[in-house]
Amino acid sequence: MADRLGNYEIISELGRGGMGVVYKATDTRLGRTVAVKELLLSNALPEVEKQDTVERFRREAMAAARMSHPNIVTVYDYGQDGDRHYMAMELLDGKSLGDFLEQKKTFSIKQVVDISVQICAALDYAHQAGVVHRDIKPDNIMLAETGTVKLTDFGVARVKSDLPSMTTTGTTLGTIAYISPEQLCDSRLVDGRSDLFSLGALIYEMLTFKTPFDAGNLGGTILNIMNAAPTPPSELNAQVPPKLEAVVMRALKKTPEERFNRAAEMGHALVASLREAEKPAPPKIVDQAAAPAAFTPPNCRHCQAPMTGGARVCANCGRAGTAPLTYSIPTAPNPNRPQEAAAPVETGPRGIPAMPPVSGGARPGIPVMPSRGTGALPQTTLAGPLPGTEPRPAARPVPTPERQAAVLRQVTGLAPMGSLGKAGVGQGEFRQPRGVVFDTSKHLLVADTDNGRIQVFDENHRFLRVIRPQQMQETFRFPRALAISPQGILYVTDDMDYRIYKLDTAGRQIHVWKREQKDGENPSVPGRLIIAPNGHLLLSEPNNHRVLVFDSNEKQIGVLGRERGLQSPGGLALDHKGNILVLDFGSSCIQVFGSRGELVKTVGRRGNGPGEFSIPREITIDRFGNWFVADTLNHRIQVFDPEGNFVLAFGKKGAGPDEFNGPEGLTIGPDDTLYVSDRGNGRVLLLNIQRA
């Protein structure tokens, strides 16, 4: 072992893995003791893979160095000594969570929540800084002897500002047992909610000593992650409180929209779940061959006496030693905007702001999150047709042979006509485009989600302007779904909050619609919204398993809920019969409801064959009643006739003129062209609808 690496004098080796080794070392410039992580490169690696690995290692250092948080390991330096690459970071006294799980150390419910809440605090800070970790697993969680949890290893992290990044090829990164379904399909489509899925898997393992989707082999585990529901942890560990189980199961939902929207929200739910955890004894694990050893609590940080029984004050010296469950999940200041830094707050023993009671008022920037109810959601009785969904007036022109032929015209194909935009941040460029819609002036509006703006194009697809109302204190940050009212009012939903923003025809924000949550409801980012011809608005709420109907004054006047079979409603459409078509991406099907809310039919199922779906996101209907569906994770568009019969499928995964990478938004233009937001490729594809 070399005795020096750059400015660091090696003292001893702390650990070694397949891709790196960690040393205890002295910084010869400052005299402090640090941990130095050196990248190990196999001579058998092709040169391209070596460069890729070095770049990922550099990115880890950059991602971690830009963050300063008590629950994130601090990176001091990155350097190269000849052909050796290394980074210097704070030296941690303790073990990884993986070490404890490997030794079958049992955690109490309070310890599980304590560890998980601290991870939530770290993730919320990272996500607010634009960093998605993408490799949350036990080996990347360090438990210091003081009781502080540290998140490490940002080696596969994605930084939002790094568009041409190590993930532009869609490489799947992360550890399979904890990886999210969207990471398996295309790692470019992940956001912070993918980390919450992985955290859910990690909590599941702390509670049961099993990972939630393990099938004993790689292929079976992947299939389980994509398609199977995990066994509730209480069936493996009877001591798991129902509310804690609900938090874990929600984090493990297949689609991001069904999970918590922020790590802060998940953290509050974890703390609230402890109200049912009244038994302090370590849980008894079902089906264990032998009783595992108990988890050893940390010592007092002053006199080193054991802190037994979950005590916060040391019985030996009488001083506060370590304080489980006093950690806040603060609204993280944006590191790129120093003026937004949080004001000084009273801190707990570890320097982390103390969390107020969840039942109290909301902290600034963080709404109080109600826990997931166990009963059915309140529903509005549908005594008559849902307002805004009544069939159109019967007065129509006398049918002619030509009109009858037009109504019956079927789609025979989709033909590429080119694309609009490319991946980037300039005018006419997109990062994760989602909603698309035409306004009353026949201008195309595209929700350029990760660039935080809406772009407007004229009838010839020339860039016109950007809609980004920066002067407003409350405005969208990640625009997602778009809808235009008959009066030209633009409705915008945000991918990260619960509000709906209304803008006038010039793009000026005129109103923020703050929907109140009732008792027993889950805060839900809107899925999709459409405007009925009479101005009524239909809004899907995936987390609450329902579709809401509002009048033009924003008063709720109807609801379709879970009792009608909805799991995770997303895309919405109205057909010419007045039926409501609900694209249920949770169950990968189309639910068709009559004007009185009755289920008329279900079309499709989960799969990749004709008429089958994998997380379908959007649906639109042409003037002849044909359905067009964005079959997102099958990377294609599917077409159905007005009765829901499969007609054709178009596209496959890729970046060519007839290929997609996570198609999402759909709209049909005035010229009968289908516009598709090709999210993963950062563009909008134009497809000519060919008819018989």
C-alpha cells in the first residue's frame, strides 16, 4: 500500500470493494484526519469503460461537495495523483446499515423510524438542490456512534443541471433489490420519488430482514419490481404498526405519482406513524431460524456510557447524549440561491432543527401531511350525470352518406412528419417535456418541465415565447399538465405541488387555485386535467384514487372514486357519447364511465402485447372518436376505435423518427396531426394520422 496519495498521508486501510478502497489518512496541509476513497480500475476494462467509471467517480465528488447537510457525508477534496483518482471526505466512526443488517441486528420500531427520518432529511435537501441519489441501499447509509445517520456514495447521482450526463444513454444504475421500476425502464426518467421507492425497500428490510421483491434470482426480482405487490411487512413482523406499514407500502408503489411527492412529506408520515408504536421492545421477526442479536444503542457522546432504553439523557453523567426522533425535515434552501437560505432556527443535539408536532400548524414551506386513511374516501353521490359530461345536444345536421362515411373512418397508420426541438435549455429545446396543448390561437404550448417553463410555438412550429411568470411569489416550478378553456384560459399543474395555476391568453398568471385537503385525504399532485365544453374541469388525483369534477367557479360538484375500481387515474378524455375515459396507469387499463358515473367497460391490461399497457400516461380522442394512448413504458402509441377495439401500435424504444423514449403528452392539432411529447428524448414528435 502506498503511503501517500496527493496531499494525503495514508495511515491504514478501512475497507475495500470491487471498485474502490477507503483509507484513513492525514491531510498534510491542514493536519486533520480524513477518509480517502481511491478508485480502483481493472486493467481488463476497455478504455471507454475506464473513462466512464472515472467520470462517474468525479461526478460523485461534485454532487456531494455541492451539498452541506448534517445527514450527508462531507466531501473535502477531489484529485488525481498520476493515474490514481481519489476524493477526501469526513472520517466517520461507525458502521454501515448494511453491516447491521448482515449481522441480523434487530432494530426497534423507534430506531427504524429515527434512521429513516434522518435519511428523509438528507434526501429532501439533495432533491431541493437538484440531485437525485439513485442508489439508496444499506451499504450507502452510515450509522455514526453518536446516532447520526449519514448518506454516502453519490456515484450514480443525477444532477438536474447536467443534461449531457453519464445517464444520457439511459443506463440503468443502482442496486437491483432497491431499484425503482422507472429506473429499470429508463434511468433518465427518474426523479426524487425514485429515491423514496428505494428508501421504502430499505425500511422494509430493516423491519423484516427481507427485501420486498426478492425472488431468489435476478430475472424474477426484476419481474417482481415491475409487476408484483410486496407482501405487507406486518405479515413478516407482527410488531409493525399499521401506519408505518402504510408509509412503506405507499413508498413502494409502482408509479411515482402514487408515492410521496417529497422526502419531507414521507418524513412527516414516518414520525406520525410512531403514535401507534407503543411497544418499545425489539420486534420479533417471524420465521427467523434463530433470534437475532439486539441492536446496540450508541454511547453517550460525553462520557461514553451506553444510552440504554432509548433515553435522551445519560443516566451516568446526566447530560444530553443522543436524542432519537427530534430531527426535522427542513425545507432545504436552494444552494444556488443564497438569498433563499433558511433563517437561523433552534437546533437539537445534532444541530438539526427540531420537528414540531405533526398535528400542529404547518411549518413554512412544508404543509402538514395527513396520514393515509384506512377507510374509503368520502364520495359525492352521483344522483345524475356528472356536470360537464352530459352528451352533446341532439340537434345535428341530417346525416348524409359523406358524413356517415367520415364518422366511420378508421385510422390505418401513423407516419412520422418530423420533430420539434431537441434536448437542451435554449429556445425550442426541452428537458423532460410533458403536457402539450393547442390554445385558441392555434399555437402549440409545451410544458418544458425540467426547464421550469412553458414554450409557445406558432402554426409553422416557430418559437414564439416562453411562459414563466417569475414575478409571482407562488408560481409553477415544474409545469406538467396543460389545459385550455373555451375562453382561452390556460390551466397548469406542477409536478411537485398541489396547486393549479391559471394564466390569461398572454401568459400572465391570474390566479392560484389552492385545493384544500379534507380529513382522510392524501395530498395529491394532480394527474391530468381537461376542460369540458361547458367550462367544467375534470381533474385526476392518483394518490386519492379518484377523478374530481369542478364547476367554472372551482366548486367540486362530482367525483369518481375507488369504489368504482380506480387505482391510479391519470389521463382523461371525453368521447362523443359523453363517456369519461380514465387512463388508470396503476392498473394499466382504460376505464370507461357513463355520464352517471357507472362503469361501462374496461379496455386493456398490463403487458406489452397489442392492446396491453405498461404505465400508460395520456389519452386523446380525434374528431372521429378514435382513441390515441401514450403507452409510456412500452415506448409506443396505441390506437383504438371509438368502441375501444385495438387498431394498431406505433413505435418502439429509441431516438429515431419512429421511436420514443417514454412518450407522455398527446394532443391533436388543427391539421389532424398527432403531437407527442417524447419525454426521454427531449422533443415533440409529429405524426400524420393516416385514415382509410
